[in-house]
Amino acid sequence: MILEIVKYGHPVLRAKGARVEEVDDKIKALAADMLETMRDANGVGLAAQQVGVPVQVTVIDVSDMEDRPSAMFIDGKQVKLEDYMPLTLLNPELQLTKDKELGTEGCLSFPDLSADISRASGVRCKARLLDGKDIEFEASGLLARALQHEVDHLNGVLFIDRMNSATKASLAGRLKRLQRDFAA
């Protein structure tokens, strides 16, 4: 089922998600609906907060993004992305590399808004999968960026919080309009 994507201004976007202690039918249904919603909106990631549910669940699929490559490594060995996509992660925790890179980001909760955001170029992720198994992997490229963006959402942090002040100032009018549209 395609869910409504919550837009900027809604307080749930600032909520830190509750940990998922048990993978039950409700969580599985939420994850399936989130994947369908993300694909319908042409996104590469979606956090539960973005569909109004403040829990630590995110879905990501970067497998079709040939113009923005990604790499995934398990136990130090590169794996095929298509073997792991789409990813549904519960309670993900990230360790970031020190080196940063600038990249363009958008967000389904901020329609028609994008900006260059500085993020770590690589991450190590620990999370639980829908089958109850734990996974630990490293990522680079768009997958690393998407992980950071979605885990930020799970902690109530928005990509506008990561913008430099000049970028944020240049988008101030559009951000105010989005907030006004939400309040209306």
C-alpha cells in the first residue's frame, strides 16, 4: 500500500524513532508499504518517520542508480549490490569515515528541493534485517550517503540541518513556503 509521505513542517520528522525490539507482522507490513511508497515516489531511501511512524526502520535501494555508483562490503569483500537490495534496516547504527565529500541530496519530505551536502565518504553499518538476523557491512558512494541521510531521519535530523549556512539562507524562502503549506 502506498503511504502518504510526510512533508517538512510535520513534527514527526523531528522525532527520534523508537527501537524495534520485535520483528512482527506490523513491522513487516510497514517495511513492505515503505518500499512500495519509496518506489512510487522515485526515491532511493525512506525512513519510517517520513510516513508518520517514529520507529527505527528504513528502506534503501540504490541498485538502479548507475550514474551514482555504490559499493557494499561484507567481511572486507565487495558484494553484489543486487544481492542485498532493497535493504530494510532496523535499528541501524553507523560509524563514519573521517574523509568527507560533497554530493547532491534531495528528500521526499522536501519536494523539489535539493542541495549539496557534505557527508562522510564511507560508513560501517550495523543493523537488524527483517528476518531477525544482524548484518554488518561497509558502504561507499551513493549507498553511504543514503544510509547517512536515512539514519539522520531516524534520529530526527533533516538534511537541511546538514546544509552550510549560505545554502540554507538561499533556500529560506522555499523552506518557509513548505512549512506554510504544511500548516495550511
